[in-house]
Amino acid sequence: MGCDGGTIPKRHELVKGPKKVEKVDKDAELVAQWNYCTLSQEILRRPIVACELGRLYNKDAVIEFLLDKSAEKALGKAASHIKSIKNVTELKLSDNPAWEGDKGNTKGDKHDDLQRARFICPVVGLEMNGRHRFCFLRCCGCVFSERALKEIKAEVCHTCGAAFQEDDVIMLNGTKEDVDVLKTRMEERRLRAKLEKKTKKPKAAESVSKPDVSEAPGPSKVKTGKPEEASLDSREKKTNLAPKSTAMNESSSGKAGKPPCGATKRSIADSEESEAYKSLFTTHSSAKRSKEESAHWVTHTSYCF
């Protein structure tokens, strides 16, 4: 069957050999990693965030992914490790002044230079196009090249001055080895956070369960100073407490009940006080008025006016 009409088949058409492995274009891969969102495959637009594995996302796409409750969410393996918005860091990127974008490409016939990038390293000036390794800090979100991190060794961020540790440095779009190291760090960090939460919960429960214990009466605070000053203070306290105690006793005895039958009321007129003091009371002779001088009972009170 076949091979009629004078056709001559070749060997590779008849014998099936091993399939050739398709090679991925490196330039296209770099463009996809550094210019497009890993989750939505759209062009990166500010605000841009990065996860703990060093992948770039649009913040809007991450929020939509977290709010999505449908079954199709399971297909997003690129962001399966993102459980909340706290797992991503907003990046502080430095614009490249030499990048024009699509401003001059009005007709669509302009050559796209893949070496040009939208962002650069603020320390060294390298373009963030995938040819050079870039990293960011989890504590502040500043982005700079790995060369700047190696050449200028410091424990403080080169751009904002925030202190950081080695665990805070995350490589952007790193190799498989870099991703494995970042994954182990991420798991250790999350386990540490869980353990801290568990230790805080029993402490909070204990503080709520224990009632407020009043302070036990302990020894009085000893004042540092000369013994003479201490003795004077003690004497002054005794003299101040004496009239208070007598007044309390008098008030308590007055409230307790009626005076005894043999006791007589003391009149102010019989006392030895001055006349000015006695005139303050109604029992004084100056306060007493005759019937003619006293007002009528209707106009006696102010409520009738």
C-alpha cells in the first residue's frame, strides 16, 4: 500500500527514531519571568509583590486568588504556598530612565530590545532583565542586585538603611537550588510562627483564669535618711492622727444612739466665747425679735414672692 506513482520514501519517514527534546528559548523564558505575573500571566504593573520563593506577582492578582473560593483555584500551583497577604512582600523598585516602553512604538514596527528592562539596581545600576541576579529583603521590600550585596557588605539595607539578617535575603527568579533553599527557610519560618502562637495562648488563658490578688500588707517602706528626721516624721504623724481619731469617736458615739438621761445640753449663751461669736447663733439676744418686729408668716419665706 502506498509508494505508488513513483514516490521514493526516505529512511526517517519509515523508521521512527527517538523524539528530539524541544529546547526552550532562553530569551523568551527570561522575558516571561521578569515582565509577566506568575499567577495571571499579565504584564507586571505596580504594585508588584514577591513571594517567599522569589516569584513576581501583581498584587491585584494575589488578592483575587486569595478571595477565590471556586474549585479552579486548585489549578494555581504557582501560588499554592501563598495562604494570606502576609506571605508576600510589596517591592520597592527603581525605574530605569533609559526604558521608553511602548511610547515610540505607535505603528507596531519598532524593534523590541529584550536587554532593556523597566527597573534597575539603585546601587550598581544593573538592569533587571534576567541577565543579572537580583534579590529583595523581606523586612523592607527593597530590590537590588546580588553584586551590590557582595561588593558592599553591610548588615543594613543599601537604600533605606533598615537592618536585616541573612534569612531576610530572597533571590528573585532563582535556580532550582535557590528555590529549594528558600522553600526550607519558608517552612522553618512558618513552623516557628506556629510554635510562638501556641506558647502565647496558654499564657493568656492563665492570666484570665487567675483572679486579681490584692497586695498583702507588707512592711512599710523605710525612708533613707538620718534617724532624727525619721523620729520627727513619726511624731508628726501621731499628732495628726490624734484629732482624727477623736473626731471619729465623737461621730460614732453621736450616731450610736441618744445621749444618757442625766446629760444636759450646753447653751452657747453660757459659754465663755466672745459676743461676736455668740451673735452668729439664733439663741443670742440680738437674734430675738419682738412680735411687732417679726414679719407676717405668709411673707416670711421667699417662695411666696
